[in-house]
Amino acid sequence: ETTLTQSPAFISAAPGDKVSISCKASQGINDDLNWYQQKPGEPAIFIIQEATTLVPGVSPRFSGSGFGTDFTLTINNIESEDAALYFCLQHDNFPWTFGQGTRVDIK
Amino acid sequence: QITLKESGPTLVKPTQSLTLTCNFSGFSLSTHGVGVAWIRQSPGKALEWLALVYWDDYKRYSPSLRSRLSITKDTSRDQVVLTMTNMDPVDSGTYYCVHNILLIPGPIADYWGRGIRVAVSS
């Protein structure tokens, strides 16, 4: 089973900041990693697929990078609407596994 | 537009079975490549993938929960049902159903339901 270690657990950012979230896999997973945004009571929103591809309709302030074991989600020029929980998912092998999540708060 | 909605009991007693239904729209589970998964999140823990049913009725289960899980699909009713036996308080959490395209290049887990919160308590 592939363990995903996501960090940090919490980020407090000011509007306009650049925020980076890390997701490290315990073994190589190629680019089979997705990123999601979730707000309380709402369905999770798919924002990055295959590590680097922005899902259509998602703000270009979001970007993803990485391959193999190290992945990063970056939010540029962060806005108040970006306050949410962010998590990663690997689907390279079964069972699919998730990072622990990062809560982003906007000051 | 793809939507998924989970339904079922919000409270079950220990040792009872849990049956959850996912009603979906905007796609058909008879379409080649499509699958529906169940995922849960228990308080303070990471999300956990539970089970997946493919368009051709192939099924995959979490190895750690395989003996307790059953996933079935009803294509005519656009439903997927998850059954988990012998529920325990540690199984409390929010259960989600999730749409997938299982042929390369995917996408995997692109649409999620809002989830249903289930508590296991006597």
C-alpha cells in the first residue's frame, strides 16, 4: 500500500500570498496523483489531475508539479474563496490512498 | 451534469450492518470505462478508499475491509449500493460515492457526492 504524507496540516495565508502543499508518496506512483479542494458540506472539487494538469474550469491560480514520489500543489495570489481543505489522492495502485489533508485559512 | 447523492441510515448500532445507496445522474454505469467508488473519512483520519464497481461489474475492495464489504450496481436504477457488515464505532464517519473513468487517461474520482455522515453507537 502506498502511503501519502501530506504537509503542512495547516496553512494560514494572507490574500495575495503564494501557498505550497506537499504530498510525498512512499513509493513511485508515476504521475497518478490528483488534488482536490473541499469546503464544509460541499462535494470535493477536482482541481488537478495526473499531477500537473489543471482540470477545465478551475482557476489558473492553481498548479501542480511533481512525478514519482514528490508532488506539490501551488496556489498563487491566494483569495478568500480558496479557504478550504486540500487533499491528494494516488490512483497508481490499489488500494487508492489519500494524504491527510491540509487546511488553508485566509487571514 | 454529473451528480451523486448518498443515502442511508445516519445511526447504526455496533455489530449491525450498514447499507448505503448512491443515486447518480448524468452518466450510465453501463458505459464502457465508468466506475463508482465508495470512500469514507473518519474523524481525525485520512480519507479511505473502500470499494469500486466497474461498468462490467468487476469489483475491487480495500484489502483491510474486504471481508466486510459488498458493492453492487443497479444500472437500470442508476444506483450503487455499499454494504458493510459488523459495524463498529471506529467505522463512524462520512461516506462518499465518487464517479470515475477507469480507462487511461481517466479521470479518476472527478465527481463526488456531498457524503452521508454515519455514526455507530449503541
